[in-house]
Amino acid sequence: MVNFCQFGAGRIGQIHAANLNANARASLRYVVDVHEPAAKQLTEQFGGTVSDTGTALADPELDAVVIASSTDTHADLMERAAKAGKAIFCEKPIDLDMKRVEACLKTVADAGVPLMIGFNRRFDPNFLALKAGVRAGRVGTVELLNITSRDPAPPPIEYIKVSGGLFRDMMIHDLDLARWFLGEEPVEVFASASCLVDPKIGDAGDIDTAVVTLKTGSGKLCQIGNSRRAVYGYDQRIEIFGSAGMLQAGNRMPTTVVHSGPDGVTGDKPYHFFLERYPEAYRSELDHFIDCVEKGVAPEPSGADGRAALALADAAQQSFDSGRPVSL
Amino acid sequence: MVNFCQFGAGRIGQIHAANLNANARASLRYVVDVHEPAAKQLTEQFGGTVSDTGTALADPELDAVVIASSTDTHADLMERAAKAGKAIFCEKPIDLDMKRVEACLKTVADAGVPLMIGFNRRFDPNFLALKAGVRAGRVGTVELLNITSRDPAPPPIEYIKVSGGLFRDMMIHDLDLARWFLGEEPVEVFASASCLVDPKIGDAGDIDTAVVTLKTGSGKLCQIGNSRRAVYGYDQRIEIFGSAGMLQAGNRMPTTVVHSGPDGVTGDKPYHFFLERYPEAYRSELDHFIDCVEKGVAPEPSGADGRAALALADAAQQSFDSGRPVSL
Amino acid sequence: MVNFCQFGAGRIGQIHAANLNANARASLRYVVDVHEPAAKQLTEQFGGTVSDTGTALADPELDAVVIASSTDTHADLMERAAKAGKAIFCEKPIDLDMKRVEACLKTVADAGVPLMIGFNRRFDPNFLALKAGVRAGRVGTVELLNITSRDPAPPPIEYIKVSGGLFRDMMIHDLDLARWFLGEEPVEVFASASCLVDPKIGDAGDIDTAVVTLKTGSGKLCQIGNSRRAVYGYDQRIEIFGSAGMLQAGNRMPTTVVHSGPDGVTGDKPYHFFLERYPEAYRSELDHFIDCVEKGVAPEPSGADGRAALALADAAQQSFDSGRPVSL
Amino acid sequence: MVNFCQFGAGRIGQIHAANLNANARASLRYVVDVHEPAAKQLTEQFGGTVSDTGTALADPELDAVVIASSTDTHADLMERAAKAGKAIFCEKPIDLDMKRVEACLKTVADAGVPLMIGFNRRFDPNFLALKAGVRAGRVGTVELLNITSRDPAPPPIEYIKVSGGLFRDMMIHDLDLARWFLGEEPVEVFASASCLVDPKIGDAGDIDTAVVTLKTGSGKLCQIGNSRRAVYGYDQRIEIFGSAGMLQAGNRMPTTVVHSGPDGVTGDKPYHFFLERYPEAYRSELDHFIDCVEKGVAPEPSGADGRAALALADAAQQSFDSGRPVSL
């Protein structure tokens, strides 16, 4: 049994608390949130007691923390948890500033506690099957990777302003997947982007439509495409092409029902957004983390993975800003 | 909160116990099984205490029972539960003998307790969406209904011998769905069947491959096809055709991953069997039952639905035996 | 080079004339039609001269005839062509009366000329691939066959009245395919049918919605479903299930274009009707016939196939009329 | 009736000659090829007489030419045909050298003859339906365009050496489609590419795997991906995403047949290569050209389209060579 304190009782926090509650090997002991009523509601639904950071981390029986609070609190909480000797599961990103990330990772490494970054998509059953297929040689040598990732609708402008920008906030997931599927590090990043969805996003200094090209040392190529708005729902597809064939993971639909009528043959549109699309992934990533804590092995995606994805996002931003490809 | 006693700790019992355990409005108070170690294991996993029928039903705080024991115990347990004033959720079939069914339903009706029969497929998200589509007029007037239902592999011959035969054991699910989707009662049943999968099934007096044609009073037609063995997994599809179009619910696959290679484009085969194919249905049917018990409304599928499906299965058997269509 | 006379310049006649014109091994020498302007138009488009039956058949350089005139003229023309020593390609059916069919086939057999019946669907690339798959053992032993065949809209009532009824006019194609795919003869036919599409069809003594069950000597089962009206177009699907798997041939769509929008994911509906759905089949069947004439081998589907399909249609009609299965 | 001289009797020449022969409004009067036996064979199959350039162009009854000879002859033949006042259908590319292209187009413009470039893919029924969908507003404002184009296997190294490189030889088709679908001109091109399929291609100074990013003046983004080898056949897909939804044109398969077995659900792989994939496109483009010649209107894709696609291919090559995006 792994005893948890969870930081953050917002939307993503609710998912993690529900999964901790349902996991027979986890116990949700504390919930901490700056907005206490939110923390209270979570404990009522999923157990545990409302607490504060100091009290929670001082509990010698506490084994691990889930950090699902706002991005600007991640690094501090990680460092405090690390110093208290707790295993850390932290939502992406570690921080929006690379120097802060590196300092934080050093503190965690010095403390010797396990650290896992919540790149949930690696745990999606479709993408896991894709990875298994690549490992089994079904595409041979990977040559081209295409990642499509489009949100149903943009977040509020207030969120956009503190998000770190599309590359660090949204595409970072795809950049992590790219590293995972390519199996080697990109050495060049080129980004092209526009503000096409909502001019207010442009006014806030960000873009809402972006494509990125990655190239690895051995010449593998990757194309990523993002949009902040897809009227048909959350569009999450991956295509891997290689010397022996192609593997594709398509969108998931709520049902298999298809209607044939005078206007065509119509099936469901994809699930609306991440809560509906990735429930198993959220469940499995925590399960993997608990597994690692219990067995004393290093979880994946690691802090180094979190850093590497941010480095790619930074490079994409820099490429967009400069209009040139960036070498890594 | 609805307090439950569950009868039966076998394969289907495990599903129900897990769903009771996970349901915030249910409490699994007792588990009864002739094989006590199985009951014990269930209580260890999902709560409650091992008990016997008399003790459990005597508990005034017990609200409801789930009957998931062997078929030959269903009617007796239903009657005892009814007399004890408990709400009843019973796996299909009520009994293999129509007279026994009718006597049992009378006892339940006299006791005035809620009764629901576990035709789980009505709660499958795909079939629910199909039904919603029919209700919304997406096919207009229903004219033709096609139900395909094939198991991955036949059950043991020992099970076949006490199963009541393919029509009562396997096709009864499809017959229930046919009534549900047709929206009116069949008035004629014709069955044609063969033993093609395993001659031992024929030796046991049963068939393993069967097709049935139903006709309703207004002339709607339904075709059902069953096989005890499909090498590609559990094949569960429904097609509804009418004046305004067609709705189809296809099989569900574990992932959306598709491979393109020299030998073609290959996706997942369907889920292996009912445990993998219908988890939401098992969860939802119990949830509906709990809802009805809490609100004091009559659950569906009702005892009358259980009786009607058995009547169709009996008619199919009689048609097959006589070689002629049977009028109802 | 095979010299042809074509009887009939209607809709189906236009297809055959166009295919004869485009076939490098065929020459369309004569066109005969009771309505001379139609014949004239055909010759202007596709070559040949307008003629009459006697003159055309008296030409010693004429090798073959295509009979695409109205059904009631088929048998007479076949007999005259046979006596004149011409190879015969005749649209289905040979005749609506079994005795007339048998007499006609005897005359043709006595004359020793090649005879092919235009069951075009056997030449559809999808169904050919299906047949090749069955032959290659991809389904193992065939156990269940499902044939769906629905027209976009009913023909005029005047046509219905002389059509011989749905079983002989429409389902006869599916009955021929059933024999072809089952690979053995049905020994029992059961039909159930209704008039659901248009009451005028019922007033004309026919039905518009029908299902048939066939059983072969070895116990293979076949389900056929017909409707005279599908609002989404021509619905032509075949599914073959056996000990080693399943093969399905789905509908063909004009394009692969798919739209994703707020209301779902929508692709093309199937081709509208037989002219759009089966162009290759019409082309290939004539090509096969020309091949056989040139090589002196017997074409397929043969006159015996035409007779056997009619026998099944007759049995289906008799089953529907009597309400009982009919043994063959 | 439009009288044609065709230059080139190779693989692509055979397609055009067959289509001219089958087109009721075209007459193939001459065939010219440096390899006379090839020309002879074509005339035997599809009509016309073997001739030489001077004789053919001197015929006052000759209306038009089809230039399907090797790339290095295109510009000369276009100029000679233009000066002789003949309408010109020329296979892509006009020439591999932009200056030569511009000079040639000036000569053609001065002569005032119609000129059409054979970007056949614009006439594929799927892509035409895609374009019609975009025009009808089904995607709203186009924001992201994805073009996948992969050949089944690389051409011979000898061909690679004179091809002008992947961008000018292969991707030029996709660049033309990009302009057509984007509806506005790219202002920036970035290319990344590798030699992953065959090191001999690298030795010949070319690449075999390439991705390109285009950006238009209004900020629309386009991603193109090419490979010289796809083991599952010719991969030709387009996806258009915009403010109101997404349209996708998938690959075309020979049949709709699908097999379900223990290893999954398997359908056909795509058609092998361009001859099988684009027969209607080759037919339709010539039909459009004949239409334009008869009606005296300007055909599309025009010489300017040919020039613009080459300019993009040149920019892609330059981007790859320099490692930087190229502005247009």
C-alpha cells in the first residue's frame, strides 16, 4: 500500500484522486489545494483529509505525492517532496523555465527519490499497442512519424497567457511521444505556426495552429500538427511508417454505431476531450508509478524525459521566433 | 445505499460482485455459494461476509439479491427472496421450463418485489445508441432486423448437456434484443440449425449453428444467426433497416491500431468474449437496478421480458424439432 | 473476333452494346428491338445495323447473340438462336415458367450451342475475390452465408405485375450467388415476406420485403434479405462464415472521402444502383462469354444454373404462399 | 473531333494513347517516338500512324499534341508545337530548369495556343470530391493541409540520376495539389530529407524520404511527406482541416473484401502504383483538355501552374541544400 498526498484539486486532480481511490494498492491520505473547498470536496468523494504542504510532507508514513496543482507550483513542490524523501508523480511540465527545471531535477536526484512525469499518452492502450508493434518489428526501421493532435476548443485567454505558449503547453505531449516512438533524439527542430483560430490568442502573444518537423541523428523524420480547435472533437492520431510497413492509431469513438441514409454513411465523431479519450491512460500511469514505488525501480517517463520534451518545445518556440531550424 | 446478497461466486458472479463493490450506492453484505471457498474469495476481494440463504434473507436490512448461481437454482432463490421481500436481480434464464417460470413469476408478482432479468446486452453502449437512434427515427419504420451472435468457442460438453440447448442458452439473448428492437411481438418463429462445429455437441442432442426468422404482427422481419465458434473472437453485431435508413452496431476492438503491410491492411479482431465485450453493460444493468430499487420503479428487462424471450426460444426449438414455423 | 446480334435496346441492352463495342474481340453486327428507334440509336452509338430476328440469325457469319429483350421473349429467341447454331448469352431469367425453361434448355442442348445466363454479380470484382478467398480456404468449411440485397427504389407497378414476383425477379440473383458460394445444393427453402414499402405492390399481388433461409444437404445455412427500397442506395453485401474465419464483401462507394464535423464522421453512401455498382461485372461476363465462344468451352453460369436459381425462387414463392419450408 | 499527335510511346504514352483511342471526340493520328518499334506497337493497338515530329506538326489537320516523351524533350517539343499552332498537353514537368521553363512558356504564350500540364491527380475522383467539398465550405476556412505520397518502390538508379531529384520529380505532384487545395500561394518552404531507403540513391546525389512544410501569406500551413518505398503499395492520401471540420481522401483498394481470422481483420492493401490508382484521372484530364480545345477555353492545370509547382520544388531543394526555410 502506497500512501499519497495529492496537491491540486482541479480538473486533472479529480482524475488522479479518483484513480488513487479505485487503486487497491494506493491510499489517498491528504489533499492540499490553495482553494480549500475544492480540497474538501475531493476528500469527501475520494477519501483522505484536507491538509497543508508542511503537515503532509512531515508525515513519516506518507510515501508519495501527486502534483497536479498549477504549473508554477510544480518545481517548488517537487523539491520539498524530494527533500522529505517522498516519491513524486508530477503533471507535465516540471516548469516552463529550463534552468528551473534543471535545478529542480538536481535536487530530486540528490534526494534519490523516484520521479515520474505525467505524460499520460504513453499509457493509452492504442499508443501502447503501437509501441509494441514497433518493438515487434512490424514497421521495420522507423523512417517517418506523423503525429496529429488537435483540441476541441481553445482554453480561456487567461490560461493561454500563463501557459508558456502552444509549444510548451500543448505540443510538449506530442514531442514526448515523438521521442518515444522515434527511439532516438531529434537533432533538428523546425516550427511554423499561425494564429488562425482566435485573434485574441495572437493578441496574447501565442499561436493556435502549428506544425513542427523533427529530424534525428540517423535521419528519421517526424511531422507534428497541432490546432487549438477541431469542431469534431479531440483529434489524436499517430502514424509510423518504416521499411516494413505502417502502423496507425486512429481516434477512438464512443460507439461503433453507423447510420446509412440519403446523406451518406455516418459514424460517431471522436471523444470530446482528454478526460473522455484517455481514462485508461490516467489510470495506468498511476498504476505504473505505484508499481515502481513498491518495487523500488525507476518510473518512466522520467524527469529526464520531462526535461527533454521541454527542450524540444523550447527549440520549437525558438525556431518559430527566429524563422529558422534549431539544432540540438 | 442498497444492501445486497449475492448468490453465486462463479465467473459471472465475480463481475457482479466487482460492480457492486465499485458502485457507491451498493453494499455487498453477503455472498452465498454452495462452494464456500469461492464465496470466501469473493468476499475477500469485494467485501461482505460468507453466508447461507436463510440467514441472508432473514436480515431485515438486506434490500436486494443478485442471483448468479447455476440456472437450476434461479427459480427457487427468486421465490425465497420474493417471499422475504427483497428486490431481485436474476441472471437469465429464470428457468428452462416455462411452467416453472410462470409459477415463479406469479410468486414474485404476489410478493410485489421489483424483479430484473440480466439481459446485459440491452445495456451495451453500442446497442443503447442503436436503440436511441431507432427511437429518434433515424431508420424510420423498422422493417428488417439482423442479429449476428457468435461465441469464440463452444462451452464444455457437460455444460451443453444441462444448458437447455442453443436456443434457450445462447440465442435467448438475441431473442430478447429482437423483441426490444422490433418494438412489437413476433407472431411466427422459424428455425433451421445444424451441428457443424463439433459432433460431440450433436451427440449431446444439441446443435451449434442456427438461424432463426421472426415475423411480427405488422410484418417486420428479423433474422438471427448463431454459431458456437468464431475463430476471430466474439462476434456481436446488430443491423436495423427501415424506411428512412439503416443503423448498424459493429464489433468493438481492443485498439484502433491498423497495420499496412505486404499482405494487406490489418486491424484488431473483436474482443475475445463477453467479459471483455460487455463490461459497461454489466456495470450499467446493476446501476439501473439500484436506481429502480431506490426510486421504487419497475426495472427493465422485467420478469415478463424473461418469460417472453424463453417463449421465443421454446418456439425456435419446437420449430427446429418439427421442421415447421411455429405461430405464437 | 466474335460477331454478335443483340436483341433488346433498353437499359440493360445499352450496357451490353457498349461493352461489345469496347471489346476488341467482339463486333456488334445487328441490333434487333421491337421499338426500332431504340435499336437505331444503339447502332448509332455502338455500331452495327438495325435488323430483324430472321435476317440476323440467317447470317452465316453471325457467331453469337445477346438476349436483353423483355423476359417473355427470352425462351423463344434462345430456341431460334440455338436452331440457327448461334452461341447464346441470355439475361436472367430464361423464363418465369419452369416447364418452358426445361423445354428451352432441351432445345439448346440438342443444338449443342454454348449458353450463358447473365448472372452478372458472379463477375463483380469483390465477389470474385470473395470466391477466390473461399477457394483458398480462408474461411475453412463454409457454415453460414448471409446475403443482403436491397434496391434503392421499387420499379414501376406495371413492371411488378409482369415480373414474376420478388423471388423470381430480384432474389433470383441472390439465390444464384447462394448456390455459387455454398458450393452445394440447398435441400430446403423457407421464405417469410411482407409488403412494407408500398401497398400498391401488395395490391399487385407481390411483396417488397423478404427473407429466405436455405439449408444444404451437409447442413450449411444461408440467410438472404431483400428490400425493394433502401434510401441510402443499392445495398449489396455478402458475408461468408466458416470454420477458419469470415470473409465479407461490403458495399462500394464512389469515393473514399470522409468528412469529420460536429455531427459525426461521414463518408459516401453506396453507388446508387446496378449500373453504377456493377460496370466491371457486365464487362467481364461478356468477356468470359467471348472467351468461351472462341475457345469452344462451356460458359458459366450455364443454363443449368439458370434453371437451378429459378427452382429456388419457385420454392421460395411456394414456401411464402404455403407458410411452410419447401424441400427440394 | 480533335486530331492528335502523341510524342512518346513508353509507359505513360500507352495510357494516353489508350484514352485517346477510347475517347469519341479524339483521333490519334500520329505517334512519334525515338524508338520506332514502340511507336509502331502503339499505333497497332490504338490507331494512328508512326511519324516524325516535322511531318506530324506540318499536317494542317492536326489540332493537338500529347507530349509524353522523356523530360528533356518536353520544352523543345512544346515550342515546336506552339509555333505550329497546335494545342499542347504536356506531361509534367515542363523542364527541370526554371529559365528554360520560362522561355518555353513565353514561346507558347506568344503563339497563343492552349497549354495544359498533366498533373493528373487533380482529376482523381477522390481529390475532385475533396476539392468540391472544400468549395462547398465543408471544412470552412482551410488551416492545415496534409499530403501523404509514397511510391511502392524506387525507380532505377539511372532514372534517379536524370530525374532532377525527389522534389522536382516526385513531390512536384504534391506541391501542385498543395497550391490547388490551399487556394493561395505558399510564401515559405522548408524541407527536411534523408536517404533511408537505398544508399545508392544517396550515392546518386538524391534523397528518398522527405518532408516539406509550406506556409501561405494568410498563415495556412501544409505538411507533405514522401517516401520512395512503401511495402504496402502506393500511398496517396490528403487531409484538409479547417474551421468547420476535416475532409480526408483515403487510399483506394482493389476490393472491399475483409477477412476476419485469428490474426485480426484484414482488408486489401492499396492499389500498387499510379497506373492502377489513377486510371480515371488519366482519362478525365485528357477529356478536359479535349473539351477546352473544342470550346476554345484555357485548360487547367496551366503552364503557369506547371511553372509554380516547379518553383516550389526548386525552393524545397534549395531549402534542403541550405538547411534553411526559403521565402518566395
